[in-house]
Amino acid sequence: MPYAHITGWGMSVPEPVLTNDDLAKIVDTNDAWIRERTGIRERRIARATDFPSTLGTSAALKALSVANLKPTDLDLIICSTSTPEHLFPATACLIQDQLGATKAGAFDLLAACTGFIYAINMAAQSIRSGAIKNALVIGTETLSRFVNWEDRNTCILFGDGAGAFVLQASEKPGGILSAVMHSDGSGGDLLTLPAGGSRHPATEATIREGQHYIYMDGREVFRFATKVMVQSTEEALKAAGLTKDDLKVIIPHQANFRIIDAAARGLKLPIDRFVINVERYGNTSTASIPIATVEAVEKGRLQAGDKVVFVGFGAGLTWGALVAEWMGPLPSPRKVNMGRYRLWGRVRSILHRIERFLEGLIWGRRA
Ligand code: UT7
């Protein structure tokens, strides 16, 4: 049975920065309150030209470049997002098209902020079964489009961004060692985007009542989060046959510094064992774990052979943890020029559209 290794990683965040002071001009809040209660100083906000697919594609190209893999080498693309561009087509398919990943199946996965952990696990299981060799897992969000900028309980928390991992089959032991996934739908109403789905399609009333914005019971989510972060980390470690002392770092979902601090105390681990960057990006939901991972690798906090736990929680309710032995890129004789693939993805997409149009003319579009 092959092992599933993380061999590439990349991130992409929009340029515009929204600071706490900027927010204090919009809602009744202040920098001191936000920093003390959440640890957040600033977050990135998508420009009109940024979408989950464009941020996700940029992160994916960087991850493919690290892994030295062409988009056409991919067998599978899983896009984890709670802010898909459409109900359908899947954002994963938009990314597949922008990459020109012509041989890949592509689908979206929605497990909110836990989604990236679920998605890595699904990709790893597909690789270990022998069904596929190369997978791309993306976590991408533009939460700012669903935030009520008059609700100080939520608008201070969220930010936009994307991160991506490449997973590859290898005979070398290591890679994804264990994963646990949990859910409790009875808590679904604690963190929800009530309208816009098939239960409450968009109407004048849903818009008037603000049902297309994120609703959150912050205190309840906080209580739930502090409990499950510790539980799922311990469970995943046990499944991998490891102890917390084996871990180089823990990379938690970046929701709130106080939640991470509570998890550190619950696990009796020093806080500096945790990768934390919530102060610069806020809560980017499913993108927060890969973004934090990319920064940890760039700072040398995660190197080949290190053991790491990814742990998250979120709407659903969902929660989970995944233990991995970090690998880095597999040896490869060739060097892939990723700049060329960004352009090729666009050209290929236009050519396909023209081809479809011409076929429509030949076969009688209206018939
Ligand atoms: O990815 C998962 C997503 N969600 C989370 O992880 C969220 C988990 N929850 C939290 O992070 C925290 O509950 C919050 C940061 C959302 C809120 O912190 P808190 O310590 O639980 O505050 P609170 O809701 O208990 O509010 C305390 C006070 C209230 O005033 P009163 O009723 O005590 O007079 C709020 O009205 O703070 C007030 N408040 C604010 N004040 C200034 C709430 N939001 C703000 C604000 N600025 N932005």
C-alpha cells in the first residue's frame, strides 16, 4: 500500500489589509477589545477581482511548483470552501479549468473550518487505496462577501485567503499517519448562513432580514471549540501511535488566540509549540491551516521528518485532527515552469469554449 505524502504547499491572500482601527470606523468596536478577545490585529479582504477560484488557483500553482508537478499530472482536485462561487458548478472545477488540470476529477467539500482536514484525509485515502497518485487539496474563502459589516460580533473575526497542498503517492513510509473526523449537526444553528440554499432561496424578505449573512453564537462556539481541540488532537495522536512529545508543531485552525491558548493549556504543551498567525489574517476558515503551514515551513519550523498535528473545528458542527510526518518534495529529474502553466490554463480554456461553440454550430445549436 503506498503512503500519502504532502509534497507541495502554497498560499495566496488578497492585498488589501483591513486593520482593527479601520473596523472601528465602521462598527462600535476598538483595537484593544479585538486584540484582547481574539488576538487579531488585521485581516485581508478580497478585491472585486478576487474570488475563491482565483485565490485558490494562485495557491495551487505555488504548491505544484514546490512539488515540481504539472497541472496535467493531477488525478484529483478537492476544494474545501464554505464560500463557493456558485452552488454549482463546484469551485474545484473552476480551479481545474484555470490550472488546465485536464486529467483531474474535481469536487467541492464543505465541512466549514474543519474542511481542509477532511479534504486532506479524503485525498490521502484515495492515494493509499491505489486509485490515484497525485492530488491537490485547496482551502479557499472569501468570507468578507458574507459578513454583515454592521455586526460587530462577526465582522471583526473573518478574513479572506487560500492555501493548497499537493499530496503524492510514495513507497517511502510516512506522510499522513492518522486522521479523525467528527460532526454534530444538532449544533448547526450556532454558526450558519441561513438563506441562499434550497431551504430558504433568496427572496426580498430573506435579503431584508439579513439572512444572507453569517450568523454566529460566539460564546457557544467558543465553548465547543476549546473542548474538541484537545479531544481530537489526543485521539489522532493515539491512532497514529504517537504522543504529544513526538510533535514538532501543532497547526490549529486560526479562529481566536484564546481558543488556541486554551488548547495549549488543555494539552499541557507550551504555546510556542503552536503555529499562530491569526493576528495577521483573522479567521480565514478552511484556508487558515494551510496558510499557517506555509508560513511555518518558510520560517523553518516544519522540516522533513517532523511530526505535525493539524486540528480544527467549525460550523456543522464539525471538528477533526490529522497527524502527518512532513516530507517535502519527492525527488524529480525535471523542473516544471509554473508560469507557463498559468497562461496555458487560460489559453486551453478559451480553446475549449471555441471548440464547443463551433461544434454547436456544426451540429445545430438550436436543434
Ligand atoms: O471558525 C469558527 C468560528 N468562530 C469562532 O471561533 C468564534 C468563537 N467565539 C469567539 O471567538 C468569541 O466568542 C468572540 C470573539 C466572538 C466574542 O468574545 P467573547 O469574549 O465571547 O465576548 P462576548 O460575546 O461574551 O461579549 C462580551 C461583551 C458584550 O458586551 P456586554 O453584553 O458584556 O455589555 C458584547 O456586546 O463584548 C461586547 N462585544 C464587543 N465589544 C467591542 C462583542 N463584540 C464586540 C466588539 N467590540 N467587536
